[in-house]
Amino acid sequence: MSKIQKQKTPKMQRQASSLKHAAGLLGVTVEELKLAKASGCPGFDSHNRVDLPEVSRWLLHARQKRERLRAADSPAEHFRALIVRQITHAVAIDAACRDFWDARKELVQLLEEHEAKRGLDHLRIPSPPSLKHLGEAWEVYEKIHPLAQQLVLAFYAFDKAAGISGFNQS
């Protein structure tokens, strides 16, 4: 195993307890979060908790739309728009990996519950040879997910240093 595979990727915080907390974590103003919430951004609940990946993704999409509307007149603007687009997709990849993991956990839980109760025959599960492919898919996922997290963290570090998306400007 290489050193890269052994390193643990830091977990990203998934939720903030308030708009102020979320603004600090996302590097945006509270006013920008209030505007996003008023504009229909998902990720805000009735208890003022903020789903950070959801809101971050929405903010990136909103900025991407604004960048497109500005009609990239200069190469610098075009560069910025392309970077924001890549950041948006990196966040989406990480979100898809998290959703995949949640579905995998539910599937395993379902199998365990039904096996204990009345067996697995009624679930119409494929034969053991075809389940081998499911195991292979899960092994691939276990390689991809840490890379997806690294991708998001690398873009975050780049964006923070270069100030491309404007999230870290106050």
C-alpha cells in the first residue's frame, strides 16, 4: 500500500448549527446565506441548521450561473468560470459518494434484517456469482470516495489561496 492510500482524509463537517456558524465555515457572509435561503436554496431546516454540502453546492451553482450571465469577455473571466465549474462538479462528486455510501449502508441493513427474519429468497436477490460484481463495485467505491474527498479539499485549498469563487472574501 502506498503512503497516499494509508493517509486518512479529514472529514468535512456536514452541518452547521446556525447561519453565522455556516457563514464562517463556508467563507461567505450571513447576508449571502439569508439571500440563498430566501431564493429557495435547499439545505436550511426550520431549526436554523445548515446542510453545508447542500448549501455549498447551491451557492456554487448560483455563482456559476452569474458567471455565465456576465458573458466571459476576457480570458481571465473565462478561466474563473471554468474553475468554478470544476469546483461545482468536485462537490457534486463528493455528494454522490456520500449518497452511495448511505444507500450501501441501507442495503446491508436490509439484507441483515431480512436474513434474520425469514431468509433472503423473497427479496429475489441474484445468485452468489452475480453478487461478486456488487462486491467489486463496492471495492471500487472504497478507492474512489477518499479521492473524491481529496479532490474537494484540494479545490478548497486552491480556491482559498487564489480567491476564485469569492467564498473566502468578506
